[in-house]
Amino acid sequence: MNINEIMDTVKGLVGEGKLEEAQTFIKDHKNDLGDYYDKAKDLIDGNSSSLLDKAKDLFN
């Protein structure tokens, strides 16, 4: 899987409210994500005001 595919999967899981699955998926692909690992974690960790804002911030 490439980074875009991984991040699309994470966004999809978060959008469906499957946060635990998203966390596991991120951990399983930590090495593949490289610099994007922290951005993927931020989708789940609550660093933004809403899940939608987190998803938007991911690619900015």
C-alpha cells in the first residue's frame, strides 16, 4: 500500500467512527507512513475540534 491508500483507509475508518480500527491500522502501517504517521495519529487523537477538520487538515 502506498501512503495515499493508507491515509484514505484511515480517513474512511475515522469517518465511519471506527477509531479503534483506525488506530490499529495506523500502528500496523507505521513504517509505511513515515512522516505521515503523526498526521494519521492526529486524526484520532483529538488535536482538532472535529473529525472533519482533522481530515481537511491532513492534506493541507
